Amino acid sequence: ARLKAIVTRINQSDEVAVVGHIGLNWLIAERMVRFDDAVFSIVRDPIDMAISKVNYVLTLLVDRDQYKPLFIRRWMDLLGLDDYPVDVDLATGREYARSLLYNPKVVPHDNICRFLGRDTVESTLDLCASADIELTTVSRYKPWLQQRWGIASDSRANTSRKFLSRAELSAEELAHLTAI
């Protein structure tokens, strides 16, 4: 219903902000990108993205009282879990996080190409060119936000507990993430 309301009013609006992990292909296919729109994306290093996703999913499961139950249940179903992880300390969380690195439902292959294309580099380049998308990186986000939009922001949403960091990856884990 919300999407229908957006679509019916989008052509009458001067400004539209679509925020979140939404694929560019979907936005284009659903005609959410208009001719004169400024389309942009903030891109994260793929290995850092994988670690962040693992930490996020594990945070949802461990700190479950802070999140919506249906959202958490969806993740549990995807991961084949019947019950919440209980009493997860940092060491246990780190081991569970390591196993999630290999779960394609949590860390899919070619993640950037999945969001900005149709799973291939070629389609990603084509869609980015056709949408005239502006790309920046997480490390350049704050200055870009200030320069491009005049917004000074230090806020962060969706912060996760840090069960695993890049420095803690084994050579095998790093090779796996690099390969996918």
C-alpha cells in the first residue's frame, strides 16, 4: 500500500529520497527513477560489507529485544534456526559470525553487482550509466554529503555489535570473501 501511494504521487513531487538497501535494477524496473533525478549510491568495500552484514544479522539475533520479532523470525527462517542463540558472549559470537561468512543467504556473491546491476559487472556498468548514478564510498560519505547536499551529519543508524572485524579474518576467510 505504501509503495502504491509513492508510485501514484512520485510524478507530482519535486524531490524523492529512496533510502535503504534497494537494488538499482528494481528502482529502474519499477520506474522509480525519473529523467532528471539525481541518483546516487554509497558503496562499501565488499569485504567490509560482508563483515558488516554478518555483524548486523548476529546483532539482530542476540539483541532480539530491540528489534521487530517478525523481522528477526525471517532471518531465523533463512538461516534454518529453530530458536534464538542464547547467552552469546564475544568469543561465541565471533565463532558464529565466522560461520555466517560462508552462508550465501547472509553474504551473497557479487553483492555490489546485486544492488547496482543484475548480478554481473557488465549489467552493473550498464545500469549505472543509464541511471547516471553518482557513486561515493563509505569513507568519503560525510564530506560528500556536506559538499553535494549541504548536510552535516554525524548520526549513524543500524549500528551493530562488532563480533568480527577485518583484522580478525583468517587467510582462508579473506580468500573466501575475495573470491565471492
